[in-house]
Amino acid sequence: PGVRVELAPEIDSTNSELMRRARAGSTQPVLLVAERQTAGRGRRGRAWQADPGDSLTFSLGLPLAPREWSGLSLAVGVAVAEMLHPAVGLKWPNDLWVGGHKLGGILVETAGTGEALRQAVVGVGINIAPRDGAGLSTPPAALRALWPQAQAGEVLLRVAAPLARALREFEQAGFGAFVERYRARDLLWDTPVTLSDGRLGTACGVSGSGGLLVHTAAGTLCVTSEEVSVRPA
Ligand code: BTN
């Protein structure tokens, strides 16, 4: 079946909506675009705020049956970053950053009881125009700094099909197929980091399952985004 495209003028969260449908048993591939979210969500329970008209906010929901799920959100980050601009980097696990500021984020969720086939919900939020960074630790980046004429609709057209292709590629070959592409945009490469559990080290790439590799005094660790968050040391 083809992907159904839906536009919501206002919704709580495109991810929440597609997760509700998935939990109710829907396996329909859907691209849901919102002009405004009233309860946009980020990773680790954080809120995602964006100004209507000045941002691109959508989720793609579709059934997926990879052999291994780990690394899916990093693969999505690679696919999206590649379609935006060469200067867009990835901050592990899958934030989009430009020039030291956050440009966008990705929230991947899955619904379903079977290990094999689940409904994947891939949410993407990208700041198109500069916006108020009040309350954020650093002001957000805007895509127009790199791509002056960028419009949300045009960016969506550019990103959606390659994203769907990347999900199929991930299903076939896992994150291993994306590791080199991730490296090319890895902003943490060779930088000192502090893990949320207090350990210190130097980031040295990502593993074939999407974990962050960190050189520490005790050896090289591979940490997952479920276990820890990282910040520059
Ligand atoms: C993050 O930075 O932690 C991830 C942000 C993800 C935001 C997008 S906007 C579309 C989709 N719907 C949501 O509620 N969140 C994602």
C-alpha cells in the first residue's frame, strides 16, 4: 500500500497520534504533517517546541520488520541530515546540529507486541526560520542560515522519500549499512564527553548497532542511548 499523506492544522503531537493509531492496530503507512503541535515531544520526556510556519513537524508511521532494531533512530538522523545540507551534523544519538546549535530532533518510537514486525513511528522536527530560544540552554539553529529560501513544504518533499527509503534499507541491512555515513557527520568524534552516569572519556565513533564508543581510562565502552546521555566535557 502507498503512504497516505495527512495534514493536521493543530494536533497534540504527530508522534502521539500515530502511536495511538498503531496501538489500535493500524498498519497503514502514513505521513502526518502538523502546522502546530500543542504537546510536541522530544527524547527523554522533554518537550519539543516550534513556531508554526517557521518549522517542519511531521511523523512517518509504517510497519517495519528489521532483524535488529538498535540503531534505527541514528539511521533516520543520517538520512535526514544528508537531505538537508552538507553542514548539518549529528550529535549522538540523533540530534541535528549546525554550527554549535540544535537544528532539529528525531523521536523514533515503535508499537506492537511482536519482536519482528512492529509499527515504527519516526518523528522529525526541523527549525526552518530563526526562533526564540528563551528557556533553552543555547539558542536553536535555523535551516535558512544554510538554505536561505527554505520552506517547510519544500524541505518535506526533499526529505520524505529518502527517509522512507532509508527505513527500508535499515530493515534489510540494519544500522551497519549507515555506520560510514554516520561517521561523516559525527560531531562528537574525538571530543571529550561526560556520560550522565559521571564517567569521562573521548567519543570515538559509533558501533554497528548504534552505540556510542567512548575511550575511557578503563578501556573503550559502547554505551546505548537508553543507558546514558552525553554532553561535551
Ligand atoms: C528531540 O530533540 O529530542 C526530538 C524532537 C522530535 C520532535 C518531532 S516534531 C514531530 C514529532 N512529533 C513529536 O511530538 N515529536 C517529533
